[in-house]
Amino acid sequence: MMKNWTTLFTNSLFRKGVPTSGIMIQQKALNFNSKPGGSKEFQGSSGWLERFKNRHGIRQLSIVGEKLSSDIEAGNSFIAELQNLIVKEK
């Protein structure tokens, strides 16, 4: 059951384009495992993480090119909007 929840969690993040770290996946797996019915032996080790990533075809990718530039543009747009809101509130 814990494996299914962890898979659903990571798939959801990947579809949304949310950057995800190995530590985040391990912590979420430990959280899911702490629910009733979880294995007392499960530790979410780096070995478990590697097997999980291999099983689901997860690999480390860098954000480059157009995706990165759009993230910078979105960040700059957000900063400008936030500054405008702050000025209006004063």
C-alpha cells in the first residue's frame, strides 16, 4: 500500500512539473509508511530510493533552455506584481 501512495505522490508532482528531490520522496515514503499497516522495518534508505527510481524510470534531469527561461520570466513577473501590490498597500 505504501508503494502505491508513494508512486501516486511522485507521479502527481512530476505531472505538475514540481521539482522533486530524493530526500522529499524518502520523507513522503516514511510518512506514508507511518500510517496503520506500515512495515516496522521500512527505513526509506538510499538503496530503497534507488530501487524506487529504477522501478519507475525516474532519473535526475536538469532544467535547461526554454523551461528555465520561462521560469525566470515568471519569477520576474511575480516580483513586479508583488512590488506593485506593496506600493498600493502603502
